[in-house]
Amino acid sequence: MALLHPAPVHVQPYFGFRSRHRLQLTARALRQSARHFEPGANRLRAIGTMLGQFASREVAGLRVVLRVDGPGETLLAAEAASDAEGFVRFDCPLEPAWDLPRHPAWEAAELTWIGADGGQAGATAHILAPGLDSRLAVISDIDDVIIETGITGGWRNFARNWRRVLAQMPTEREIVPGAAPFYGALGGGEVLAADQQTGERRSEKSITATHRPFFYVSSSPWNLFAYLVAFQRAKGLPLGPLLLRDWGLNRATFGSASHGTHKREAIKAILGLYPELRFALIGDDTQGDVPAFAEAVRTYPGRIAAVFLRTVAGEALTAAEEAAIASIRAAGVALWLGDSFAVGEQFLHALGFTPGGETEQIIRVVEKVDQTPPAG
């Protein structure tokens, strides 16, 4: 019977990233129909799309081929199999080293696999390459920093906020006040692509990079990847690779210690891949951000340009968190701690700058450019 036919195997590529020497990309093999958050879709269809992100079945053992093509040649070909949770992970050394673009750019890769009918199926993956002119990048949390997710912090919060997760579409969600201009300033605006300069129509699959690369580290489940990207697009936030988590309905998923461990490992991986870049870290006072950021400052001296922490927990900081904040300040790293991005602007103003949309002045703070006027 047709009703018993299984859904097709679909491979969902997540955003990848590369340096001159290594390329990393994660995808997931799922048995589901490909679904997208479409602007203007009726509510029933939109809710169905949301539920479909969680109702999928993982496919283990699927062989997936990654290919990156250049002019007239294949630059990279690699193969990996999906694990028990459906994840396909590529961690490819680039030998000889690949050149970086002049400015940050999203590069295309192709994933292919054999479908149930024996034919070849495929999907396009996007990989972020920082530019040769990149000096500063941003690592940001998502949950309760740019969007109030309501999906972490324990079973009670999950139950209380289910409607926001399942019933509100990305375009309906409220962005944290002040986040859009603040992130837009840190991103430094979009890189003007060649096809924009000539007036040609951009491909619907293309992504525009910002002048300063963004990476997002979140305890949200991978099932929300498409939802979070749609939210970022709708709110005009800089796009970047999302390092999310595989969720299980257990204490390991909801425990606060696991959130901090995930973020420490993700931050370590990003900083290790880009030793030539300095980073601004943006997070909040929940889910282990404070100790994770302090560890990054301690482990990578001189690599952290500034730390931004939004206070959302409504509770006094623990002794360990107070010690972590003190260690960040003792290292000479500029630190903002407040309950809104407006307070962040006041912090920058107190250092002698007026942000207010002046991108270059904000960047001067986080890059610690000498503001002393020349003699004479």
C-alpha cells in the first residue's frame, strides 16, 4: 500500500567552514521529505514543517560523497558514512593548502548519495571561508542572546515554552532588542559579490558573507538548524556556521554542565582552526557561557579581543562565575556585562567611543586599535 511506503532518504547539509589547511562539514541523513520554512505559508503547513524537523528518522550507514569542484577540476573528493544518529562528518585536510579568498565568502560543495530507487541524489552544501583581510571573527551564542528559544534549561522550561518553538514561525519570533544593529555593526556589512556589482541576479542557493566571519555555538538541537537559519535571514543577522547539539531526552541533554562542555569544545575547535584570527565572544550568563569564555581567554592568550555577556538568568552569579569574570578582566580583555544591548553600547561609550551605528568605532574597540592621535 502507498501509505506504507517509507519517506525518502534526505541528506541535510549544515553550514561548513574551512581554513587554508582543513575543511569541516557536518550533514545528517534522515528519512523524511525535504521541507523548508516558506515565507507566507499558511499556519497549518508551517506547523507541519516544524513538527517534521523532529519527526524524522535517522538513517545509519549511508555512504555520502563530498565534492568540491574548481575550474575544470575536482579540488576535493571525500566519502563518509552516517553514524547511528544519521550524522555524516567530514574533517578533510587540504593538501596542498588552499588559498583563501580576498574577502570572506561562502563556497559551494556537493553531497551525493544513492537513493532508495538506486539513482543518485544530491544536495548543495555551503562552506564559509574567512578572507585574507579578516582579522576579527565573532563566536556567538543563540539561545537567549539573539532569540528567546525556550528549549533549554530543563523540562519545566521546555514544557512552558513549547508553543514558541512549535507554533511560531521564524518570521514571527522576536529578536532580542538591539541585537540586529549590534550584530550588523560587528559583521561590518555584507561583502559585495561580483554578480551584485554587475547587476546580475544572484542564485537562490547563494549566501552573502559579511566582512567579519560569524560562528554560532548553541545548545539547541540540530533539528532546529533550518528554523534558526530562517530566523537569522528574516531578522537580517549575519549568517555563519552553526555548531548545535544532538539531543536525547535525558539528563545529559538538559544538564547545565553538558551545555558548558559543548561550548568549550566548539570554541576550542574554531580557535584551533584559525590561529591567525582574533575573536569577539558573545553569550549570556546561563548554560556555562561564562566559564567557557574564561577558559578561552586563559587557553588562548591574546586571541580573545572582547567578551559580551547578556544577563538573562535573573539570579546572582555563582562564586565560580564571579571568579571567571574576574579572570577575564585580569587578562585585560574588554568585557561587557548587562541585560540589554543598549547597555553594551553604553559600555563602548564609556571606553571613549560612540557606537550608535558607527561600525568602525565599534570595531576599533574589539580590535583594540590605538586611538591616540598622531603627534603634531
